[in-house]
Amino acid sequence: MVRNELLAILVPALPLLGTLLLGFGRNKFTAKSGGALATAMVAASFLCSLVLFAGHDGQAHIVHLFNWITIGEMNIPFAFQVDGLSLWMMLIVTGVGTLIHAYSIGYMHDDPRVATFFAQLNLFSFAMLLLVMGSNFLVTFIGWEGVGLCSYLLIGFWYKTPAFNYAGRKAFVMNRIGDVGMVLAMTLMFLQFGTLNYLPVMDQAGMLGGNNPVLITATLLLFLGATGKSAQLPLLTWLPDAMAGPTPVSALIHAATMVTAGVFLVVRSSVMYDLAPYTQNIVLWVGVLTALFGATAGLFQNDIKKVLAYSTVSQLGYMFAALGVGAYSAGMFHVTTHAFFKALLFLGAGSVIHALGGEQDIRKMGGLRNKTKTTYLTFLVATLAIAGIPPLSGFFSKDSILAHAFGDSPLAYGILVLTAMITALYMFRLLFLTFFGTYRGKAQPHESPSVMTLPLVALAVLSAIGGALNIPHVFGGNEWLKRHLAAAVEGVAGEHLAVAASTEYILMTLSTLLVLLTIWYAWTLYGKKTTLDPEPEAMPVLKRIVAKRWMLDELYAALFEKPFGWMSRHFFSFGENKLTVPLTVGTGNAAQGLSEWLRKVHTGNTGFYLFGMMVGVVVLLLITLSGA
């Protein structure tokens, strides 16, 4: 038991140690030595997580570090909760994180601030581990805010470019909007339950019964926090702009860490959501609409990382749609497979960018499959996986979500199938324009070094076989991941598939055929592309609106940025000209006038001073005698 507690402490402590060593000794580390140290720390954290996972008995264990906040009856410990859910997230964060760290050694080798980069990357991993391991909402919130801070630092890592700074600030601000909801939810839960520890909160929530106003309010506020962190409508525009950061950062944010935090929070609070069907319905439709929005917005993007960014938005929508129908295991299954193929897609995109000397416009690529064979083959595996082609990992996780959605809402199912078809269209557009046809750029393409391609191969294997983690019963599987999570998440234990096996077969076949048809259509459009797509301004009106991300940024600018900017400028001008300046100048003038008057008292005449003292003594005597 003591050994397990030590291992649990080491899991977040090792990346934190890496941060401290790299941060304070950044001038002493090279790209290789700093990268090796950072990678070793996360890899060691992964090994500790693996040992804990292998020896886990299915029960929730609380690792108490110290009493953190004690005020009156409020007692909030700083402690970790080690159970099936947290262990699974620890493996994803540290496992995929290790591969991204290793990849970064090659990608960032010539950056002058490489040690700082790896320090921040380690800090990001520490914050995410704190988030998933916390035994109460407040410890989770510390990790939640830490991830937000690190995202700001990493997105704006190349801070000398103003656009990158803006992207970092945008991510930070939009996440703070969602965080207000989480703070209010924690306040409400403490007032209602007298604690923020997960286990007693969920136990007491179960006693309130369904449709309780407190639970509905708390779950809505928690979902607001999840909406900001996991880029759901309407707080999603920060995520595509986060592509300003280095490509390994994009992979870390989009695949294994930050954006899945909202999904984790809802799954951790599944007892409350099961008792709040009103909130669940909102989660479902926000997820469905976000999935459709992200897929359509990705259709006309020409930046290779922007396409993948909108793909992440869409896939996150799929995850929340699963949570909205109570399919928590399906949502977590998609979190897992998405971590594999989305990390692979981003690292593959980084390999392409590296091969082309920094070029990110897919219209200036083409014909790379013969010049970057490893990158192409691994990218192909990830593209097939995200499209849901059997037997790759994405097929099993996506069809599990579709089956649950069909049993709950045929309309939601139809929109999600349409989204899957659009996903196949824009992803194979990306694949064909990048790797097929003739080369349209000016650089001399070359394959990336082995330190970058080996992580691609490892992730390709995981993307191919990852579906084996939760093979459904219709294929003779035992849904291992669902059974693993059921011991830790009551919501998983209570979920069920509302369709018959024959219906599930039909749904799988239908979605696969539609996706295959879409891939063929993408080939006819882009397989031998020689001409460039027009700029959004030259497109028809509807295409132009979709290409500009449904004008969401313009809408927010009109509703919030410009009005509040106008008010702040005018209030500042009014405050400065009418209040601050007159008050400051007036106070200064008054002080100067008083000092000029007081100066007249200091005449230098001794007799005058003695006369003043005698007057003072007389006044004091009169006051004393009057009091007597």
C-alpha cells in the first residue's frame, strides 16, 4: 500500500521535477539533453502509472498528502483519487505525452529557447495529471487552471509574432469564461453537500433524486466549464487559433490532454448527470451541433493544422454526444482512440511541415507519398482511423457512439452520420492534396529524422489496434474498457445499449458504406488535383461563410469585442480627463497651497516662536480647567 501511494505521488511529481530542473538550469541544457530529460521524466511517470494500473484492485484509493484548507467545518485535503478512471487517464496523458516529448527533440532542435519549451511541456503534463488525479473538485480545479496557464504559454511560445500572442490570450480568456461556471458549481456543491470530495458528493447527490434543481444547476455550471476547456459551442473559436503554437503543442493540447479535460469532468460527475436528464439533453445537442460545425468548417481550410484543429472540435462533439445519451464508456473509448490517431495526425502534419521547411498550406504540397514514405503511411493509417474504417480503432469507438445515439435520438444519429461523412471528405481531401498528385511547392521535400518518425510508427500501431480495447459483444468481444471503467464510474455501470445486435450490425454497415462512398467522392475531386482552390473571397456566399468558420469570430467581434472595446476606450478617456487628471492635479495644487501657507509660520523669529508656545500652553490649561 505504501509503495502504491509513493508511485501515485511520483506520477505528477516527476514532470514537476523536470520543469524545475529545466526551468532553473535552462542555460545548461541543449536541445538533446533538455529533450531527453523532459522525455525521461514523463516516461518514468508512465511506468509508474503502468505499475499502478497493473496492480489495481478495482477499488478507489485516496492518497492523502496533507490537509489543505480547514476553515470551520470546511476541510479540503490535498489528495489523489486512484481508481479505474484516473488510472486510465494517467496512462493516456503520460503514454501519448512521452511520444510527443520524444518527437519534440527533433522538431524543436534548432529553437534557441528549447529548454524553456521542454520545461513548459513538462509543466503542462504535471497540471494535467493533477487534474485527473485530484480526489476533489478543488484539486482538479488547480490542475484545470494550470493547464489553462500552460496552454497560454505554449500557444504563444513564439511570442515575437503578434498573432501568436493574440492566439494565446484568446485561449486564456475564453477558457476563463468557462471557468466561472466551474467556480460557481463548486460553490453550490459545497453549500449543498458541505464537501467537495468526489466520493461523498456523488453519494449525497444520489440521495437527492432525479431532476433536483440543485443538481440541474450544478451540472449546467460544470458543463459550462467543460464547454470552455473542450471547445464546444459557443466557446470553441480559441482552439483553431491555438495552432499558432509549435506542432508538438498542438498534438498535446488536441490529443491527450487539455481538450479532453471537459469530457473527464462530466464522466467523473456522471452520477449527477444521470440524475439531471435536462442537462444531459443539452450536453447531447451541444455535442451534436459542435460535431457538425467542426466538420463543415474543416471542409475549406487550407492550413494543414487548421484542418486538424476543426477535426478535433468535431470529434470532441462526438464525445459529448456520447455523454449526453449516457454512454460514458463510449465517450471515454473515443477519448482513447482519438488520443492515438489525432496525436499521429498532428505529428504527421509536423513531419510534413518539417519536410517542407515550414510550409503549412496544403495547396503548395502534393506528391509527397514517395518522398516521405513513413510519414505518408502513418498519416494514412490515422486518416482511415478517424474516418471510421474497420478494423481500425476509430471504427469501434465511433460506431459505439452512433449505436447509443440511435437508441436515444434517431435525429441525433442522422446528424452524426452526416458528420462522419463530412469528416471522411475533408480528411481525405487533406490526404490527397498533401501526398498525391504532383508537387506544387518550391522546397525540397525530405523525410524527417528517426527521432520524429519512430513516434509516428508507435502511434500508427496504436491507431490500428486500439479498437481491441473495447470490442463490442456483436463481434465476440467483452467490452474490456467498459468493464474496467464500470468499477470506478457508477454512470458506466448503469448504461446500456438500447438497440438489438441485428440493428447494430445494420448501423455499422450503413455508416461504413456511406463513409467509403464519401472517400471515393473525395478521390474524384482531389485525387489528381493540379489546380489550387480559390480563396474564400472568391467562393459562393454559402461556401465563403462556411470557409470563414460560419463567421463566429466576426459575430463575437460585433457582439462583444467592439462594444466593450468602445466602452473601455470612452470610459478610460472620461476617467482620465474628467476624474483622474482633475483629481490628481487638484490634490497637488491643494497640497502646494497648504504648504505655501504653512511656510509663512516659519519666520525664523525666536520671539514669535516663544509667543506661539505660550499661547499653546494657555489653550491647554483652559481645556484642562474646563474639563474639571
